[in-house]
Amino acid sequence: RFVEIGKRDIYGDTKLGLYPFRQNLSFYGVDLGLMAANQPAAVRELLATVYRLTAEGVLPMPESTHYPLAEAA
């Protein structure tokens, strides 16, 4: 399963090749900004669940790279 939360490809009408779907893949596009505006309680509950599962170690923290502010462009 793939969940696209970026807006650039969706609103840019980017083409998506279908060849990978031969393996029974699923692809979902979600506009979190629109969802938060239209369903704030659902987004609040979703984020609370994600935060809780992350704190419990069920969901891993995403990897991140930190750079000194002096290196910012």
C-alpha cells in the first residue's frame, strides 16, 4: 500500500505508471490540509493515535538529518 500525502504530484496532475500495480498494489492520495478543514475531529483522532503509537514504540520515529543553521540556504 502507498499513501501519497504530497500535493505537488496530485495538483500537478502528474502521470502515474500502472506497471507496478501488476503486483496488486494499492495507491491512495490524501490531502491532509483539506481533510483537516473538512473533518478536524477525524484528523485530531488520527494524529493522537499516531503520536501515541510512536510514544509506545509501536511506530518507529522517522529518520532525520540535522544540519547547522549556518548551512541553511
